[in-house]
Amino acid sequence: MAGPVRRRARVTRAWDELSATDRQVLLQAARERRRLQAERDARETALWAVRHQR
């Protein structure tokens, strides 16, 4: 028979210690990075399509 089940102690993460304002700033920065990356990807895809048309 297995031993007693132990509950894991809650791990404190850096995110949990940030203020709400700091979280919003980080989230906004991440959104901006994703938006810029999507724009770069779209340009690269368009260039690739033009170069590989036959």
C-alpha cells in the first residue's frame, strides 16, 4: 500500500510578488513583442511567397 499522500507546499513565484501595475506592464510588453513578431513573420512569409512563385 502506498504511503500517505503529501500535498505540495505552494511555491511562491516571482509573478505572485509583483504589484498589479508591474504585471500589467509585463503583459503589455509581451503583447507588443508578439504583435511585432507577427508583423515580422507576415513580412517574411510575403517575401518568401513572392520569391517562390512560378
